[in-house]
Amino acid sequence: WDDKFLDFYAGKLNEFPQPFMSTFFSVSSHHPFEIPEAYEGKFKGGPLPIHKCIEYTDFSLSQYFKKVSAMPWYRNTLFVITADHTSSNIQFPEYRTAWGFYSIPIIFFKPDNSLAGIQREIVQQTDIMPSVLGYLNFDKPYLAYGRDDFREHTEPFAFNYKDNAYQLFAGDHLLVFDGMQSIGLYDFKNDEMLTHNLLNERGDIVKSMEIKVKAI
């Protein structure tokens, strides 16, 4: 990002009446993993093509926050940073698994650092909307498939679809359901490479998770 773009972006946001919501989507870490010519030679990179792009993304975020931190709405803003999916450039083998392909960070940042810390539990993209609304004390009815990660005490869960099968993550377990029956159960937290199928050993967990994945 250059100063010209950031000036334009921040200037447009300053025209919005408060409160407002803004979003943008960056593809700087996607194939073919290119960075702007103006920054060639600035980043050292690493063994994978994406590493240089990650450095560029970090640099861009630092430039972004340097610019918006001077804006009048900065102190009252909740920033959410996340990814749409993982990369095709995978360095560690555990991220080539049914859970690893979907492991992305979700960062909630408030300038007063009131949200500082790491929450190591299952969170999914569908949690973002109810979490933001909950944080803003929104008290009107709404429909959401996720949960408010700041306030709800219900069990965290996540779901996705891979290789013609539904996947449900809850607690320490991943259930794989083909639409008719469960075909796999794994302790993904302790069996990172998903080598031990617990389907015939933990019928109690399979039953409870299967009810939920059918509902979803």
C-alpha cells in the first residue's frame, strides 16, 4: 500500500457518519505471490514463495495502522483481521490435514488493548458477526449461525465441507459425516495428523456430534 491509497482510504472513511462499518479484501498473499514492483528487494523472503508476501502483508498492515491511528474514529473502532482460507503454500505437514486446511487466525483489536491476549479455542468465521454485535451491545433480534465468542458460554464449534463430506469440530474432536452416516472421528488436538479413527471407539461422542452436524 502506498501513501496515496491510504490517504484516499482514510479520507473516505472520514466522510462517513459515525458509527460506520468498513471492510476491504486483500489478495497480497495469493498465487502467484507477487508484490508491487516498488517493494522488490525490500523483503528477504524464505523457502516458500508466500513468505515474501507475508512480509509485505505485515508491512502493509503497519502502514495502515500508522495512517488510521491519527484518524478521529480510531479510538472508537473495533478492528477484525482474518483470512478466507489457508494458503496453497504449506510449510508444516500438520496443516495438510482436514483441520489444518481450515486453521486461520481471527484477530479482534481494540486500540485501548482491552482485548489483548490469545484465546485458544475453536472459533469460526460465522462467529465474527455475532461477536461484533455482542461487543457493541446490540440488543435487537438477529439470525446467526455462529456464536458471540466474547460472551456466550455455549460450547465452541466450527463446521465446513471437504471432499464431499461435512466436518464438525467441537471440543477436542473432529467428526466427518458423508451426508448419510459418520465415517470418521478424530481427536484433532492430540492426534494432529489424524492417524487414529475413533469412530468405533467413542460411540457416545459420535452420537452427540452427529445430531449436531445433521442439524447444521
